[in-house]
Amino acid sequence: MEDVDCCRRSFAASIKDTAARLLQDPSVAPRAVITERMNTCRICDKFNATTQICDVCLCFLPLKTTMANAACPIGKWVEFKK
């Protein structure tokens, strides 16, 4: 696994981090940003189309891409700042 800031050792750790980020800032990105993020993820070789989970950070991408304070662990998209 690549050594990046949000890499997890398990899916459970990813869920825990996602919950913490949502509690810290429950802001939702605009629909256009969410769509662009998901489209970027869908064409990425790290995207598992069956589970819709990123093979790098182990996040469930239909949820992660909605979070304003989330970012791609390999830099394909960044946090949404108002």
C-alpha cells in the first residue's frame, strides 16, 4: 500500500476516520464537485467498481466524494473550500 496521509490498514479504520471527519465538518460539497470527483474515481485504476471502494484509502467513494473536507489520497481531487 502506498504511504499517503489517509491510508488505512483496514476498512474499519477507514469508517472510523470518515465518521470523525463528518463530526468535524459535516459540510457537503456542491453537486457538480461530487459528480466530478466520482467521475475521476471511476476512471482511476485504484477504484474497485464492484465495491465502489478505493484500493488506496479503503473509503466508500459514494460517501467520501460528498464530503467537503475529503481529498483523494493520491492527489486526483482536493478538499472543497468555499
